[in-house]
Amino acid sequence: MESRTVIRRILSVALLLGVSLLVFGRDASACSICRCGDPTFNAFGPDIYSAGKFRLAVDWDRFDKENGTSDLGTAGSLRLAGPPSRRFSPRDAGNITGNDAEVENRVTATLSYSFGERVTAVVRVPWSFRHLTSTDFDSGDSSTTVTNGLSDPEIYALVRIWGSSIWSEVGRRSWISLVAGVKTPWGQNNLSEGGVRLDEHSQPGTGSTDVFGGLSAAYLIDRSSSLFGSIQYRATGTNSYDYKYGNVTLANLAYERKLGKVVDGVVELNYRHSQMDRVAADGTTDPNTGGDILYLSPRVILDLGGGLVGRVGVQIPIVKSLYGDQTERAVVGVGLTYLF
């Protein structure tokens, strides 16, 4: 076996071990910070249509956020299902009585199949590891909840509605696609402790059915570089506990360039606008959720040979205009993609 092939295999094993260590060696938890960037481009790049081909990707991502709580009672109860007296409205936002610190490690398996050169179907199945620490500033009490379980699978399709003519051996120089799909409510959303349902943001799944749609496009600048862009809107549903995560608008712009035979570099801008979460059927919202954020996202892609590709990247928040009292930190991701 050639030394180059051996080195590639070693790198692939190292990446897999890295994912395992990072996932199982840390605490975890999550919030409504997870939807930023284009998951299809992240997993498969701009060459989304490969007729009759399956692609499998496995990704690990770590999210980190803190936000204030503004309830009359225990910190964190803003997000618990309870009587109206335990809920609040935006006028309470100035009275921050506590803090929630949330971290999530998420492992997502993504499988795609291309039907000809015009339609690609995608299924994403995430597993979430969450860690939520709630602190009450008045009493100084702090409580920590650790959970893990199946998050909400997504099913969607990309349909190419326009494409330029074939450009040499690299294929089409540009294309535009429609994307549409559904986030299922199949993740766990009823975890409890001592007979009491855990905080909404400790639940691996949202418990709601969401629908989403948008446009994506790619343009091959030359044989070594390309541009990719997408925009998407997600309309979220309400779960059985009257909680509704805010609707989300996403926009992404990416530049990819070959840096050698094995290494590609990608630089992205990922924008997200989300509405406030609705915490009760009467329309009460959580004032410390939602807002706007822009990430700068550099990423390195490694061709490991044999159809295997490794990915390492980070999303760095560079512009934040979040509602209420919120802090979002960098998102770290590692992944592997296999074409077969």
C-alpha cells in the first residue's frame, strides 16, 4: 500500500476518534441556537447532484450559549410547562433574576441519494447530548440537568430548477435549486425527573413539526474555486406543552478553493434571524430568545482517498443583535463524508 494511502487512512481514523472523544468527553445541552449554516453544503459541498449515488456524512457540533431569566420564581422556570402565574411577558425582560448556561454536543448522520441529475433526497438524524445549568441570582442556588437522546430527524429534497450547460469535465458551471422539507417531532420531548417534566431546553427534541423551504445556488468560478449561496425560511410548530420555538430565516454565502491535491479551504458567512420563542398558548413570549446573528465560518476539507472526505471548521459570531439578555459563543464542528 502506498504511503500516501496509509497517511490518509490514519487521518480518517484520527478524525473518527476525535469525534468520539469530543462527544463523549464533554458535558452537553442545547437551545434555539442550532440552526445556522447550510447543512447540505456543509456535508456534501456544492456538488450535490451525483446521479445514482449515495452519500453518507457524520458530523459532531458543539454549541454554547447563556441567557438571562426573568421570572417571579425559580430561574429557568420560564421554559417549564406550568400555570400562567409561572409565565411572563416581555415587560419582565428588564428584571433579570437568573441565568441559564446551555451547551449541546450533537452528532448527526446525514444520508443523501440523487435521482438522476435533478433531484436529491436527504435524511438527517441527530442525537443530542445536553447540559443545562440554571442559577437564581437572589438565592444563589444553582441546578444542573444532563440529558441525551434522539433529536428531531429531518427529511427534505433539493430539486434543480435551472442549470448551465456542461462545462468541461467538471460538470455544470452553475445551478439553482429549490429545497423543501420537514423536521419531524420524533425526537424525545418528554424527559422527566422525579415525575416532573424537565426544562424545555433540556429536551433532546422540540416535540413539534416544522416545515422549511428555500433556494440554493452554486457557481464554479474556475477549476479550483466556487461560490455557494442559500436562503431558507423555517416555520416552526407548537409542541404538546404549548411551546413554540421562533420561526427562523437563514442566509449563507460560501467561497471554496482548492489549496492542493488533498486540502480545500472554505470561508462562509452564516446569518440567522429568529423570532422569540412562544412559551404559552396565550401568546406569551420569552424575551431572552431570538434576534439576529452573523457568523464567519472558516473550514478545512481533507480528501482522505477512497471517496472519504474529512471536515474541520468553526463558526465565529462577528455581529450579534440578540433580544434580551443572551450570549452566543463559537460553534465547533468536525465531520466525515463518504461517497458510494
